[in-house]
Amino acid sequence: MNPWFFAAAVLLACLAPCLASALRGDPVHRLVALEAAGNIVCLLLLVLSEATHRAPFMDLALALALLNFGGNLAFARFFERWL
């Protein structure tokens, strides 16, 4: 077990507060939790890419980062009516 897998486990544990905030909270807190979870998962994929020496995980992390930003903008635009 190398230290990269330990870092991946720590990042995976960091998703728990995001999940709790996304399940219980007003729409603004849910949006922030969604944005934080997307960033954490992107970092998790980068760490797993380094741990396993597989380049496709880096490509997947880049695609996730770009789609996460656009998806959160669409989510914020959709909930703009109620905020």
C-alpha cells in the first residue's frame, strides 16, 4: 500500500460531510456541497491516477472538472427562481 492510496482514502472520507450537507440543507448549501464534492472527486481521480500509474484517470479528472463547473452553473441558474 503506497501513500497515494492513503491520500485517496482521506479524500473519500471528505465526501461524507458533502453528502450530509447535500441531503439536509437549503438550496444554497446544497449547491456549495455539490461544488465541493465535484472538486474532491476530481482530486480523488488525480490521486488514484498517480497511485495506479494510469493516465486515463487524469483525462477523466479533467473532463469531470470541466463538466462539474458547467453543471453547477446550470444548477444555479435553475434554482435562481427560488433563491
